[in-house]
Amino acid sequence: ALAPTPAARKREAARCEAAASLREEQRAELAAIDAADWEAALRRSTRAAEIAASLLPPGAPALGLQLLRAGKLHAHCGSLRESVGYLRRATEVLQACAQLLPR
């Protein structure tokens, strides 16, 4: 078996770091929701959506759900324009996922 190149190892380490950051942002987001700290939840959710978009495939259900949560929190905090953008993106991702399901 061929050993991974230094560049490949570096890319894999960056992906692992991003995945750990995503998990932490989502954990903090849900804790803030549980505490009804909506502004903190919004910050964490927005950051989690950014990380998810850079880490996950464009049609990943987990990406769609993260975008949905960010959109809901934007609406809850009164940022309706931002909410619509997130919810539209979530809808696109989740509709693409639904098309892959057996009929």
C-alpha cells in the first residue's frame, strides 16, 4: 500500500479538525437552545452551518438539517432576511436528498 503524501495527511488532519469543530459548535448550539439563550444559539448555529457547508457533501441530509436550524434561529431572533436565505438553502438540500429515496 502506498503511504499518504504529506499534503494528503495535512488535508485529512484539517478535515478531522473541522469535524471536531462542527461537533463542538453543534453541542454548544443545542445547549444554548436548551438554556433559551437564543443569541448564543444563533451564533453557534450559523458557525456550524458554515463549517458543515465546507465539510459535508452539498446533498448531505446533515447539512440540510443544520441549515434548517440556523434558519429557524435567525427567524426567532428577528433576522428574517437571513432566515429566508438559510431556509431556502435547507429546502434545496433536503429536496435533493428526498429525490434519492426509493419511490
